[in-house]
Amino acid sequence: MTARTRLHELHELGQSPWLDNLRRGWLTGGELAGWVERGIRGLTSNPSIFQKSISSGSDYDEQFGDLISAGTSVTDAYWDLVTSDIEGALALLRPVYDASDGVDGYVSVEVAPDLALDPAGTEAAARRLHEAIAEPNLYVKIPGTAEGIVPIRTMIAEGRSINVTLIFSLDRYAEVMEAYLAGLEQATGDLSRISSVASFFISRVDTEVDRRLHEIGTDAALALRGQAAVAQAQMAYQCFRTTFSGPRWDALVARGARVQRPLWASTSTKDPTYPDTTYVDLLIGPDTVNTMPEETLEAFGDHGTAARTVDTDPDAAEATLDAVAEVGVDLDDVAQVLEDQGVASFAKSFDELIGALDTKAAELGAG
């Protein structure tokens, strides 16, 4: 019998702990299976994760060499490598999906990052990934940019499960939830197998807000360091509870609809002076997901606190955001800067990886 861990305690409180990483060696060496035994209920990936995984070590060399020798382009070979990892993780997590009746057990793969501002390209890429990896526990990740809203709605209307990523503001989160609801309303038949999460990024908000608070430099500003990200996420949870209630939502529930759970992403602390479980301990509650890198999972398993915290004091969370605005931090501008940085960061990782694979393909050709 598997030992009970703090990750199991999180699930008992209504939160699903997911792993924010994937690499070939974890699939072949049993590490991912071990995380599932310890309580992990899903997995997320992104271009930066694959850049690190594929660029380091030799786990992918044999498959990549075979693809290049067969005349596959470097970019197509990259997607074959990614697809192999995603399919392996999907198979491993399928029992979690089945046991939870489709609530958990998902694995996320992101559309190419250069499509973040291209609605038609995003829509086509998301559809292509869902058709190429035709598993019920697949999430295709679409960035929650302004240009991503229509593709999100379209994919949901087509019955495809979506992880909306790179959300940094309450206003954009409201647009994402509306896209999900509108997509469900356009979909036909039973809605119970359409699933979605909305990935609200956490620690990056504090990084940017803290930088601005430090520049302002007043005692009132400095006293607010490290508080904005959690407060905004707690307010997002209030928006979630309000949106997924009432007559409109009840009509969709009658057709089998599931809530679009808020997913807390970027939950490792970037400031070493903050407790390393801050963005887990303070955001626990029903119908939520927290996707964590292995270091944060280990820290929470060792000394985290499993207790419902996400909605204990929404008035205080709102007051914190008001105070941040009053000292001169424009949270709308913070969100736009972070969205632009996030899109650029994933695109950079993707370009760097393709460059490294180009070099490796040239070496194989020379050999």
C-alpha cells in the first residue's frame, strides 16, 4: 500500500497537485511513476521544459538520429520527440484519468510559441495536436493572450480539452472563463468529456511587482513586497466561484459540463527570502490545481502545510491589491509586461532548441 503523503492531503482538500516537468529518462527510469504513487495527479510541460530536457544528456539521441536519417526535418523531428514523451506520460497517467472520471490524469503540450499572437495558426495547431495525439487525457496549451481567446472558444466548442496558459491578470482571466462558457454553449451533445484549466501564473507577478515596489521605495510600498501574487490569485478564485454558479452555469451542468479549474502555475519561489512553499501553502482549496517543479513538490512534501487557505480572507486579498495600486503599481501594465516576457521566453527556448538540433543534425550528417 502506498504511503500517504502531503500531496494526498492536498487532494483531500480538493486541490490536485501536478508535476511541472517532463523528461524522457523519467518515463524510462520509473521516476514519473514514482511521483504518481506519491500523489501527483497530472503533468504540465512547455517549450522551456522540453528545451532543457532534449538539450541535456543523450536520452533523445537515438530517436533523433533515426528521424534525421529518414529525412525528417529538424522541426518535425522535434515534434516527434515531444509527441513520444507526451504519449508515454499520457499512458502512465491514464489510470488516474479513469479513476477520477476525467477530472485528473491530464498531460499538457503547448502549441508552438511563435503562434501566441496568431489566432488562425493557434487554432490549426491545437486541432492538429489533438488529432495527432488522440487521447482523452490530453490538454493542448493555448496562451491566454488577447489573440488566444477566440481559438480557446473554438476548441472548446469542438469538444477539445484545453489548458489556457500565461494568465497574469483578473481581466484576462474573466475573458478566458467567458471563452470556456461560450465554447461549451456552442458545443453539441454531452459536455462531460470536455475539460479545461486556466493557468494563472503566480511567482512572476511578485517578481515584477516587487521590482516596482522597490523602485518606489517608500515604507508603504516596501511593506507590500511578496503579497501581490497570492492576493491576486485569491481574488481570481473568487471570480472563479462567482462565474461557475447561477442559471447560466446550471444550464451547462445539466448537459454534463465541468468547471474550468484555476491552475496555479509558476509556483516555485523566485525570491530566496520567501518560504519555498509560499505559493502552495496559501492557495489551497477545492476545484484547484497546483503544478509544481519537483523541487517545490519535495519542499511541500517535507514541510508544507495542507490546509484550506485560498478563500479564508478575500477581503484582505482585495485590500492588498488596492494598496499595491495606491502606492503606484499599475497591475494592468504588470500583466502586459509579464505576458510579453512569457511569450518571448518560450519562443526563445524553442528557437534555441531548434538551433541545437540543427547543429546535432549537421554533425550526424557529417558523421
